[in-house]
Amino acid sequence: MNARNVAFAAAAAVAAGVVYVMVHERRRKVKKEQQRRAEQPIPKEMLIEILQEASVEAARFAEQIGAWVAKMQGEHGLTEENAHVLRQQRFESKLDEVINGIRQRKGASEKMMDLAFRQHMEDKDVQAALGTIRRQIAPTLSGRGGASGSGSQPTAPVRVPPSLTKDKLKEVMVFNAVQLEKELAPIRKELAEAKKSTPNVKINPQVIIDLQQKISDAVRARFGFSDEQVMAAVDKFGAKEDPGFKDVLARITNTLNNALST
């Protein structure tokens, strides 16, 4: 390699090195800026936008939650206290999910939103946005957010299929009770272990919600009946007052209440 080629090679190496350093420095600055922004609260306007969008969603799912818990209470005889726990837990979980989704769409981290809350907690506009959400929460947590609440549309009565006889209904209810006990057994065992280190720990009501959905799916797969059809049959045959259903209904009720109060 002659001197000229050596010089070109050296110059190319230097140029490549300069480019690398410049790119690396640029990336470092961008990363540093991203970190700096992540330590800053989102603007108050964005915080209010997130809360306003969340309140629109809350209006939609609050009534659904109220109706679902009312159905659970009617079907399984939950105490009002346990029904309240279910409503509150379900609403809080859903609201967190909605707010996180809106926040992520706007490119804001959880920390940035938390910082904004702390900074603007006393701001009247932020309080007004929070107040709108509280108004959505109130009927649900008080038990007045069910399907018959204000603003809900009347629904057509569910028809009980001919195959869902009184005897078949009892078979379904017994299946429901057995599955509930079976599914809750390992959960309660795990809870008992957890209580050794954390005495006040309780079953997350969301677990009960997910479990009931799982059992409903199992009923549909085995018998071909939906939740709505089963509940319509309970009303049709007066199962809640029928002595023939007393034992199985008490079995389901006691299992659920014991799980929630453990």
C-alpha cells in the first residue's frame, strides 16, 4: 500500500470514527432528553383531557358493572357488604385500565401523570374533571347502577328454552356449586399460606368475577345455557323460594360469602 492509499485509509478511519462519535453523542443526548422529560409532569391540559376521556368511558362501564353485580347478588345471595366490595373493586380496576390506556395513547408515563396530579391536585379545573368521574362512581358504589338505573334502556325478556326444565335447572345449579368449590379450593389454600405472613390479606374480588365467568362458560359448554337463560329459569320456576333448591342455593351462597370474608 503506497503512502497515498495509507493516507486515504487513515482519513476514512478518522471520518468513520467521527461519525460514530457524533451518532453516539446524538443518541446520548436524545436518551438524556427522554429521561428528563420522563421526570417532568404532563401539562395540566393533558391531565384534564385524560380525566375527561376517562369520565366518558366511566359513564359507559359503570352501569354494566352495577348490572353485573346486581345479577351476582340475585343469583348467589351475596351480602350487601360483599356486593359493595365487588362493585368498588371492579370499578377501580376498570377505571385504572381505561386511564392507563388513554395515558399511553398520549405518550405519557405513569410517573409523569402522577407528578401532574401532585402539582395540580388543588386546581379547580382538575377538581371539576375528577368530580365528573366521582358522579359516575357514586351510583355504582351505592348499588344504584344496575340495569334499571336512570338512563338505561329496557331489555327484552329472556326466553327460557324448553330443554331448561326445573330438574335441569337444579342440575345446572348443582354443577355451578361443585365447580365453585373446586375452583376456590386452591385459591383459599394459597390465601391461608399468605395469611401467615400478611394476616389481613383477602381474596381479590376480581378473582371471584373471573371465576364466575369461567363457570358460566363451563355451564354453556356442558348444558348449552347462557347466564341470562339460567337466571330467567330461576325466576320462572321460583327457585329462590322453592324448598327443593334451598340446599344448593345455600351451598353456593355460603361458598361465595365465606370466600369474600375470609
